[in-house]
Amino acid sequence: MPSQTQPDAIADLLKRARTIAVVGLSNSPLRPSHGVAAYMQTQGYRIIPVNPNIRGSLGEKSYASLLEVPEKIDIVNIFRRPEFVEEVVDQAIQLKVPAIWMQEQVVHERAAKKARLAGIFVVMDRCILQDHRARFG
């Protein structure tokens, strides 16, 4: 009898996605956001920095907010403290982004619920690098 494998929604998301807007991306190689985004970039993803305090990171122009990004975003990856998450989620809903990924220690239940009600796939309190590496080596 064939084994029943659970569908892996995170693996499916990471296979489908091409463009990741990283909110709170730093241009300092010492910051976790920089290391995670650099790894995802080496895995073939287009990284779009979203941070009003920098001009760019990882060779890409930075935007002050999600609403300024001129192209389609597949995943919004949030590296901000929880008190800043809801505004980011509201912008993602406005843009009809298919997925929101809150990095480790970024937890905002109300914003996550709001995003899910808008039909957005939400991952919370997980590292996209670790999840990618665990699935795709």
C-alpha cells in the first residue's frame, strides 16, 4: 500500500516563489536579515530590500515600503519587531501578495489572522533559510 505523504505547503511555496521582498533587510553583513537574504539570493530568488533607512542591499535598490515596490512579490519576508508587523501585513493585503513569512521571534497573531482571512498563506516564527535548507539541502 502506498504511503500517504502529507502535502508540504512550505515546500510548495518555496518552489513556486521567485521574488521575496525582505522588510527590514539590513545592508550590514552582520545582521541576520542580510545573511538570510543573501542565502536566498544564492538559491535563485530575487531579493527586494524594503527598508527606508538604506539605499540598497545585496546589489538591489531598497524601497521605503512595500507599496513602492514596482514588481510582483511572491513572499513578504518580515524582519521587523512585532509592533511593526501589522502595518506590513496591511500593505501586503493591499498588494494581494500570496504569502507572508515572519522570521523567528516575529509573532503577531492578529496580523496573521487578518492576512489569512485575506487569503494569504502565513508562516510565523520560522526562519526561511532553515526551512529552505531542510527541504532542498
